[in-house]
Amino acid sequence: MNRLLLTFFISIFTSALSAQDIAASFLDKHGKDESLEVITIGKKMLEMMTELTAKDAELQEAIKGLESIRVVSAKDKNCGEKYYKTAYQLLQKNKDFEELLTARKAEEDTLIMIRENRGKVKELVLLAGKKEKFSLICIVGNIDLKTLTKYAGKLKIDGLDKLSSIEE
Amino acid sequence: MSNKEDIRNLLEKYWNCETSQEEEQILFSFFSGEDIPGEWMKYKPLFSWKKRCLQERADKKLFSPFQKPFAIRFYPMIKVAASILLVLTVGVGAYTHYQQEKLMDRIFSESETYSDPEDALRETTKVITKVSSVLGTEKEKIAPEEKTDSVKAPGIMTE
């Protein structure tokens, strides 16, 4: 009975620990560094944006269901690599996350990892950086990857429109 | 003779508890000497004992500061030190608590960065654009970098 209770409390404790998002885990290590910029957009602010995005249906759709967005980026170029390594290791260690894609370019490497719960994407982390760059984007909520990809399509169309207007 | 008469008078006063300290000292001195009349020899032990008692009391008063416990002797200084320590502890505690709250805020996103939804929307758009462009690019698996770079997402945060 005692062993059962102990196991129960340990599981609650560890689940409580893992409940914090990746950005929070990262800031656990580097929270005191002044060279990091942290931007937090919470649920309340996201809800207030619904009216503002009324004219952009794709964006509104992409934001719908999100609970929070956190962006951690390096102000100091010299620390980019260090922060990238820390964030990368945190993501690799976390068994809840699986890699969605990796993109390597000359200026930066990009890694996207997602955490699913009952078939739904609950957390998406984008880690981008190289030697002198670092940014960690953490999106929590009910994330629809299809909608996000569709928004990319809309951007491409907008891009082409701009291109054609320049040529004219 | 007058000396003996004086002593007699002093004794009378002593039994009536009317003697002053100086007068008692005279009696103590007289009875600690050798020249005591026979009729008063019986009082010699009494005044010797009295004298001894007073001497011990005086010694105690004289030496007691050095026998008092440390805490009582330095009580005023301890009070001052304790007050200063209390103020410092409260101050340091408040400062540490404030710093810790600030850190916790940063870690657990208790506070919004933006108060204006327009600003928040601008940042959100950047984020969604960044994520979407990476997802979109990889989905199509457009290999040539020129094609990817030709549809640049609006400026992203890490410059």
C-alpha cells in the first residue's frame, strides 16, 4: 500500500515537472541571462486578436485554438551557438517530442518538433539558429498543422502578387 | 570612659534599630578589637559575624559584573545587533523574493509582454509566418534554394 502511494505521488510529481513547456525548461537554465529576449503572448491576448484578424481569414484560422506563444531569442550574437545546443539537448531528452522536420541552410538550421496528445498536436517547437543566431519558438494549444501549412501557401501567393506588381 | 559611654549608647541604639551605618561601623570596629569589657564580650561573636556578612555582600557587589552570564552583561549590544540583523534579513529576503518572482515570471510566462493587441498581433504574425514558411517549404520539398529564397517570409526576429 505504501509503495503504491509512493509511486502515485512520484508520478504526479514528475508529470507536474514535465507539464512546463520547453521554453520554460530552457529558461530554467538560462532565465537569468540578460542576453536573452523573451516574448510571451498568452491566451487572453490571443483571444483579443480574433477581432483584429477578421480581414485575414487564414491567419485567424491559424491562431484559433492557440493558448500561448513564447519566443526566446538571443540579443548577443556570441551566445547563439551555446543557446542552440542547450535547446537542442532539451528537445532530444524530452521523450514527449518527436521530430517533424529539419531544414539546413547556410545561414541557419531549423528544427521543428511536436508533442502530440491523443492524436492532436499540443505543442510545436521551432528551433532555429547557427553560430550567431538563436531563436526558440514555442506554441502551445490545439495546433492544426494543415492550417499552418495552408497559411504558407497564402504567403506564397501574396509573394507572387507582389512580384508581378513589381514587374508591371 | 566617654568612649565606653559612647559605645553603651550606641549599643542601646543598636538594639532599638536606630543606628546609622556609620554608627554600626563604629560598633564593628570596637568589637573587632582586643579591649572589650567583660560584660560585653558576649556581643563580640555577633558583631564579628555581622561584619563578615557585610564584607561578603560588598565583595559580591564589587565582583558581580564579572560573574554575570555573558548574555546579561552584553544585553544592550545584543539588542542592537539583533535589530540590525532583523532589518538586513527582511531586506535581503524581500529583494531575493522580488528577483525570484521576476525569474519565475520569465520562466512560467505569468505576464504578457505586450499590453497592446496590435503589437501582439504583429509578433504573432511573424511567428506564424516563420513556422508556416518552414512547414510549407519542406512539404513541397522544393530543393533549389533560389526558389525558396524568392518567396521570403517577412523579416523574422533573429537579426
